[in-house]
Amino acid sequence: MSTRRGEDLALAHRLADAADAITLSRYQAIDLTVTTKPDNTPVTDADKSAEDAIRSLLHAHRPDDGIVGEEFGTEGTEKNRYWVIDPIDGNKNFLRGVPTWATLIGLIEKSEDGSERVIVGVVSAPALFRRWYALEGSGAFVIVNHEVPKRISVSAVAKIEDASISHSDFIGWGSRLAPFRALMDKAWRTRAHGDFWSHMLVAEGAVDVAIEPSLALWDMAALDLIVREAGGRFTSLDGVDGPFGPNAISTNGALHGAILEAIKSIKYDNVLQDGTGIGMGLATAVNRLKDSKAKSKVIILLTDGVNNAGFIEPGTGHLRIIDRAKDVGKMEDGSLFAPKYVENKLKFYPNILEAVVFGNGKDRCTAFINIDLQAVGNWAERNNISYSSYQELAGHPSVLDAVQKHVEEVNASVAQDEMLSGCQIHRFLILHKELDADDGEMTRTRKVRRRIVEDKFHDLVKALYDGSQTVSTKTEVTYEDGRKGYISATLTLRDAKVFPIVQGKVAAE
């Protein structure tokens, strides 16, 4: 191992240490700031702070190297070396309090022939008490709970029928979906570990194959080297070695050819030479049309027109499906009322378990909020805030402050969407009880029964619209043993900041 390479690896560990300190301190924090990126995925203040810290260290210690980061873009990739950073891989896990997230750090070096390869890789998952790393030509290792590093290697499984396969989900496969499902059926065992975790399990020999249909360079650079140094192989779904494609397969090597063959795209005939796809699934239509030589390509989706509601965007002509038709209404001024759109944004925050937005036929939107007792309770314990019940914690001023911040962040995001900006939340309250299927407020699959909630808590809805600052209420509840009872509470109502409409912009794009 050259001195320079050893120093690069040592620096990568230092970068990971800096990121771990930031991400762990913000993990399950009640005041975590969440915004929406242009691709409609969430990003937190922890992501940005961690990447900023890593970039600062690189500027100080490797000023001649380039950087590619998920949150702050690209600089200097024309140079002979550049670092690739994903400050939090598994961001949605991080948001919801699931410990499978990690910081990924890779160093890419260019050869004289112009080819590129990863020479240093570090994957640090502090909530799992694990860190994996590799240096080109030196093997792959894992550190568990800060103990002595242990060398790792892939499995020797040689048949798909004997293989354990980990994947992300069933979205994004396009024409490969059917072969992928067939592969899953053929394998000995399948699990959806997802993200970095799947590939690190391949490197450790605990899983034989990891496969993901849609990734970026920062998702893969560090993983590629660690899998290869553990004796495995890392390629795109088309079999191109390295992390430079739009997707990835990592295997123990022995299975790689068979896996690539198993998930080949379905071959279509020339039925679409005219560039038109009619009445087929959207993903399938796109994949059929992508290789068409037609100058104009059209996809016509055939539906019954009953279940879905949406609109044609004025600026782009794109069709946007908002939600189920029965859940979409209109505000008093005729603008769209799409409660699920706002509720889902709110539930990105780990301390918000459920949200119910009202506004159909009204001049403004309001909301009920359910806090997540576990997430908020953990925060309360860390901050020496005592409480005896969900109701007491829900009414704490600091909890109200945190939820108000989240509501206003969502409002700022919604204001970016001209067609849906009327759905900003003007007032909210935190309910004194969790919505419960036993009380008829939710289905058994945890879908809110909106009309029942609005009717049951009509006094609270009224208070949200009449300007009341507090409201006293009494609610019937069902206990675990089936007995009925009542709980009484006085709730605080909060006004939330709303934002001017950003003309001509669509938040989901």
C-alpha cells in the first residue's frame, strides 16, 4: 500500500467520523428540518450539514481533488481524482427512525487511458454501529462497534436456487419487471433490505445478490470497491463493470452471469414503429418507445376516468395525477383541494405520525396532527422533558413549536406549486389522542376515514375556522379490553405562516 493511498483511506475515515457526529446528533431529532428536492425526495438539515463538513475537510486536505456530492453538486470532475459523497444513503429510513442509513464516501481515480475506477471506499452506518471500508488491492473490512477491523469476503453460492437475494422495491424496473419477478420466484430466499445495506451484506457473504433498478453515482461508488475487494462483482443491470451506470447488481461473482441473463429486458416486436403506445402500463409504454425511431412519440393511457383526479399543467402540457378522485375537492375560490398531497409531505417528518387536512369548500386549509409517540418521546427523554401520557406530550409548547416549524416548511414547499398552493395550512392543532381503527377513525390498514374524523371532531374543526386560540373537548375512546370511556382535553390552536404563490412552478418537478 502506497503512502498516498494509505493517507487517502485515513482521510476517508476522518470524513466519515465528521459525518457520523453530525448525523447521529440529528437522528430522531424533533426539530429536524426537512425540505423537498426537485425530484420530490426529502432532504434534511443533517444531509446538508454532513456534506458541508466533508467538503470543508476535502478543501483543506485535498484542494487539488474534485468532488461529486448528492446535495451540493459537482466540482472539478475533470481532474485526475475526485471524491464521491452521499451524506445520508437511506434518507427516508433516517427520517422515520429506522437505523439502516449510512454515509458513503468514495475516491475515483482516472487512468492514463481515460478510464475511471474507485480506489477508496468507506460506508459508515453509525446507528448500526458498523463501518465497512476498502482500499484498492488491500481487501475489504468491517468494523463493528469500534472493535478491531475484520476482513470480509463474499459467499461461494453458485446456483440461483440456493441464493439469497436482496432488492430495493418493485418500482423502476420497466421492461425488466417480469424477469425480475421470475428471478425472485426462483431464488431460495428474497428480502428487501435496500440501499447500501444490501450490498454490504453481499460483501460480508450474508447475502449472495443485491439488485437495484435506479441509482446515482453517489449511491454506488463506495459500494463498488468494497464488494469487489471482498471478492464479488459490481455492475450495471447491463453488465458494465463499475458504479457509472443508472443501476446496480452486486453478487459473489459466481452468480453474476446467471443473474444478468435472468433479468434481460423483454424484447418487443415492431408493433410500435409509429411511435405510439396505446392502453399499456406507463412504464412498459415508455420502455417500448425509448428505442423507437419515430420523430414524435405518444403514450395514450386508457382508464375508466373514475378513480383518479388530476390536471393538465398549463406550462408543460403534462398530465398530473393528484390522488383518488373521491379525496380531491375544491376550495371556496375554485382552486384544487388535494389533502393527501399535503398530508404525505407532513408525514416525511419522523415526529408526525398522521395528519388530516380540511379545506374542501372552505376559504383556507387547516389540519389535525398526530405526533409519533416513540419519536417525540425519545426526544423528550433526551431533553429531560417529563410527561405522563400522549395527551400531555402532545400539548407541550416545545412540541407545538416543532410541529409548527414542520407545517410552515411544508407550506413553503406547497407554495412552489401554482396549481396546489391553495392547500397551504393556515391553522392546526395536535390531537389529544391517536387516531385509531378501534374508534372508527382509521381503517385496519391505517387509512384515515376523513369524513368520520371530521364529523366526530366537528367541534375542533369549527374552532380551527372561527379563530379560537383554545378549545375544550370530550372524546369517546375504546380501550384495549373493549371497554368504552371518555377523555377530556383543552387543546391549543396555532396559526401557521403561509407563503406567496410562486408563479409557473410545480413542486413535484
